[in-house]
Amino acid sequence: YSTFKGKPKWQTNKLTYRIVNYTPDMSVAEVDTSMEKALQVWAKVTPLKFTRINRGTADIMISFDHGDAYPFDGPEGTLAHAFAPSPAIGGDAHFDDDEFFTFRSSRGFVLFLVAAHEFGHSLGLSHSNVRGALMFPTYSFTSPDRFSLPSDDIRGIQSLYGKHMIL
Amino acid sequence: GPISQPSDKDEATHYLKSFYNLTDLTDETTAVRREASQMTEKLKEMQKFFGFKVTGKLDKETMEMMKKPRCGVPDVAA
């Protein structure tokens, strides 16, 4: 695993997220579930807690639009990008609305997998060179029902936020 | 062996600019030579990251990785 230069991380364990808009490829409920499940990937192994808000500015603003100085490139190629923890645009995750996202089908890009990777960046992880790690930069299909966070990613996120404490 | 089609080179240049901080060179007198040198170094950097044989050449394995769908965050810290 690796972290960004300067090892930026959130200074609180209580983070908010907001889904600003939706992809037409999936139902609203499927997008909501995919995002929630993707955040829980990280919450399960750290003390981090995520709360959804529906208005105002969240720590992690999620949109299907690049919304910044880094345009996307049409279908395939770049699927999404996200910013390391910091105020304003930091933590935000943008998904390429030209991609075809799916809930669990391999006939498209599984939004849960792409989002879980991007939220790794939102929390402070950079790309890993370990094949099979969630933070490896290229997309690889895994059934969302069988997904478990690889150990490289667990070590990475716990190096920033510590372990999940069970009381 | 190395791939020399212009489209692959263009694609590789775009990829390395996006994810490995390959920069445009403006000094025309030495730009071509320096661009080639920088391209080699960036290819080496990419090949090292992905665990490929580090040649600095645009071989099939490297090109295939460049064509895969991926995250838009650079592999090297900006």
C-alpha cells in the first residue's frame, strides 16, 4: 500500500458524505446501496463512521461528473477519480458518467468496486502495486457478494486511522 | 518487442502525462532528445510500479496495461 505525499488524513473519525447526482445506468436505490456498501468496506476495519447528508457540503461529495480541472475521457480509460483528504474538494469522488456502471453485473463496471477504490483515495490511500489489492490502479471484476478487503488495503488504512475497536 | 505504431505512442504519451507526470518540453532545440529520454524514464517508472521487466521500452505488456480501464488518480504523487 502507499499513502499520499505528506500522509494526509482526516482529523476526525466522523465523516459525512453526500450523493450529489446519479448515473442513469442504475436505480437510485442501487447507487445509494453501492455507495453505502463501499464506505462500509473501510468502516469495518477502522474507527471511521460515515453519515449521509442530503444538502450542504459533506466531507466526501460524490458526483457522476468530473466537476474539476481534470475532465474524463469518454467510455473506458479513466473510470473515476478522487481527492486526498483536505478541506473543500479534498475527499470528493467523481465518477465518469460516460461509463456503464452496474450493481453487480460484470457486463459493465461494478459501481461498488469503483467507489470502494475511490473512497480509499478519499481517506488518504494512494495506489498500491500489489495485484489483487483494492487500491491497485486498474479495474478488475469481483462479485460484490464475495468481496472482502485484501490485507494490503487493511494494513494501509489502519496505518492512517488505526483498527476498528469492538467494545 | 517494441511497438512502433504512432497511435500506440500517442496513447502511451497521453497515459504517461496523465499518470506519471510526463511533461511537455518547450525548448525546441533539444526537446526531441529530452522527450525521448523522459519517456524512457517514465516508462521505466511505470514498469517498475507494475512489476514488469524494466526496459524503458513500449513493449506489449506495458501497452496492454495502459489500455486497461483504471482510476484517474496518478500512480506517482503529484
